[in-house]
Amino acid sequence: MQVSLQQHHIYKYQCGCGKTTQAAAPTLEGTSLGPNFLSFITTARFRTGGSFENLSKLIEDNGQVKPSQTTLNRGLSKVSTLLEPVAKTIAREVMNSEWINIDETSHKLVLEGNRANKGSKKVWVWVFARPDGVYYHIDMHRDKKALQKV
């Protein structure tokens, strides 16, 4: 699979008559966010593991706009949708390999809710790896049935 990148420049022009014209920013269909901003929020969200609230505050601190948590969530949903075929291709390639390394590690999943009812559950992150690709699967179980699901 080949990935291609595009860079867009947005130009602003002021006519001698005083009228200003600005090119529209390219966006991904279904969201008002541009591709560079979507790339930034995707990277920031998954590198920091922060909440949408904290991500919104981070952007506000470093810019002059505070995107709503809903806007950020919709943007990340759009990125996930766009990357789903890529993820499926990687999973298929890794899982159809003659040899793969497999590991499963437990992680604590913090449950959301009001502070008094907050709790956690154990989840298992299954990792299937070969030298040129990795497939991750998250499951609530670490047993033969969980492995067969994959």
C-alpha cells in the first residue's frame, strides 16, 4: 500500500478596492476541520492519552480557539473511518503470515462515570507481530476463545 501526502496553501488577497478574498481551507467531508488539524489532534490524543477536555484546553492554550469536545470527537471519528481500510489490510497481512510473534498483556481500563462510581476492569491487549507489521486486538478475556475470535 502506498500513502500520498498533499500540502495545501491558503492564500489571502486584498484588492486595491479594499475587498479581501481568501481561499477556502480544504476539509475532510463530514467535518469542518482541515487535514493538518485532524493530523495534529489525532497525534496529540494518542500520544498523550488525554481526554477530549484536556485536548481542547491544550489547543486553546496554544492557539486562540477552543474547539468543543464534540468537534474533536467527530474529527477523530472521521480519521478512524478513513484509516479503517488501512488497519484491516495490516491485520490481514499480519494474520496471514507463516510466522508471527504473539503476546498478550493485561491493562487496567478505567471506567467513566461520576466520581463515586468510577472503577476499572482488566482488559487484554493482544499483539500479533512480524518484522514489517503489527496488529493489536483488545479483548476482555485471555483465553482460547479470545484467540479464536482474532
